Amino acid sequence: MSGIERIGVTRRWSDAVIYGGTAFFVEVADDPNQDARGQTAQILAQIDARLALFSSDRTQLLQVLIYLADLADGAVLNELWENWVPMGHAPARACVQAGLAAGYRVEMVITAAAPKSTSHGQE
């Protein structure tokens, strides 16, 4: 038994992977037709929902890597981010410009403490 828990496993990816009390997952907007503000808001809500699956929350974020299709969207991202991250609980964060799939403005790679197993995954 490896102790690796995978949630939402497909042939190409898992929605989340948990190992040693740490969760790893990626979020993109469910609706890529939104602008950068709309996509960022969607992703932040999706992160909240994903964290809840393993009894975690925003205060447990360890690292977030943010990819923007256009760095000009950074001001909007930062505005929403600063209102979303709890004061005193900011994770390590990087934000870079990257070529994303058509229509997508934002992608986030999240690492968070996962205090509780979900028992929904597969090894």
C-alpha cells in the first residue's frame, strides 16, 4: 500500500492527489467564456470546494502556482486574490505568463495541507 490517494482519476489526470497529509491539484475555470475576473473568481470558488473534500480550507494552502495567459490580467487577479486569502495565511506563490488552452485566461496549481483522508480515491 503506497498511501497515495487519488480523487477523480481519468486516463490523463486525477482531480487531486493526496500523499502524506498534503494535497496536490490544479484548477481551471469551469466556464472559459468568462473574462479574467470571472475565471479567477470561478477558480477561487473551485479551490474552496476542492479543499472541503479533504477537510481543508484556505488557511491550509502551502503553495499556489498561477499561470496567466496575459500578465496584464495580474491586477485583477491580485485584487480578487487579496480579498480571498485569509490575512496571515498567504501561501508561497508564483505568477507567470504561459500559453494556456484556447479561451483560458488563468490556471492554478495548488499544494495544501490535507488533514483528513477522503476515502473517495483509488491507489
